[in-house]
Amino acid sequence: MRAESPVSPALVAWGNAWLAGHVGLDEAADQVESVAGPTLIATVPLRVHLADLRSQGLHEVRLALPAPGDPLGLSGPPDFNAAAVDAGQAAIAVLAERNVGLVPEPDLRGSSYQGTAFTVHPAGPVRADLPSVAEAERDLAEAIRTATESLTSVEGPGQAHPGQLERAGGELAPGYPGRAHRVSALAARLAVMLRLADEGLGLTSAQMATRSAALRQLDHAVRRATVAAHHAIFEPIRNP
């Protein structure tokens, strides 16, 4: 699964909208499968497995967007962390007495079937050190400013065609606050620009090091903002 795939974010956004009562299960599953194709969780169809998880106390779905050396949203165990880092993403189903990690991978059968299969892992407790969407928005603005200053004298990220930015994604589901929609959309656009960053040919080794460090810091802020936006639907409940 490509790290930039929107599969896990879609599952988190629409799963939470369903759990919060803003959409029905069928609509949530349809929206996820519009992104992921036919979707299985541990060989069980998506909507059947979600209904089963809810009967076990499912009350929230969390997003993890880790990178090597940066296990954003993960809290173990090691097998789940490794699978999520390899995929670049995961969802975590928060149940009454345990958490379940869901890691997507392409489900390709023959020449025409293209779907997604989530493998199931035990997951650790919910991370308490993730930012609120307001904190993530401030951090993202600061990261943009810092990256801009650092890249002033070197090549910046590759220029995205306007059409690519329009198709950047980042849409959330009904029930999310306006700030979360705004932060998610901005993070998605920045993620496109980061993916288009070229190799910086012709730069000195010092310029390359400066450029790489700036892009890594911006990538970290983009992933944190995306995670925070996808968790924002329950912020008033967690922080009354």
C-alpha cells in the first residue's frame, strides 16, 4: 500500500462519522469502498466487520501515518508497528476493552479486481501525545514558514500542476468541524507538493542536506495535521 493512499484516512473519517451518528453504516461503507474498492477486513466484508466491532464496543477509529523513525499514531506492539510503517498508514479501532490495528494492502485478483484487504493486529493503547486540530494547524503554519525560510536559497518542492492540487483529496465526512476540513485539505495539498519534490539536481551537498531536512520537517507536520484533523470529530467529547 502506498503511504499516500487515502484508504486508511477514508476508513477513519467515515467510520467516525458513522459512530457519531452523522451517517449510516451503508453510506460509510460505500464511501470507503469508493476510495478503496471492494474492502475486506480479515476476509470479512467491510460493513459486516464494522458492525461486529461495534457489537464489541467500537466507539472511535484512530489514524496512524507513520514513517521510518517516526511512529506517528502507533503505540505497539512491534508487529503492528512494523506492518503499519511498511504500509505508511493504519487505522486503529478503539473498542471497550481492547484496540485493534488495521493495516491495508492491495487486494488484486486477476486483471480486473482491485480492492483492499485489511490485516488485523492487536494494538496498544491510544496515544495521548497527539495534537488537537488547533495545535496541529499552528504547527503546520510554523512548519510552512520554517521550510520556506530554509528553502529560500535552494530548490523547493516541485511545482504541482493546478489540476493535481484540485485532486489532492483530504475530504472528511459529515460531522467534522470546519477547522478540521480546512486543515485536512491544506495538508493534502502540501502532501502532493512534497511527493512532487525532485532530487534537487545541481545542488551542493550542503544545500541538499538543508533541503532534505526542511522537507522532512514539513512532511512530519503534514502527517500530524492529517491525523489531528481525522480525530477532530470527537474532540468536544474528549475535551469538554
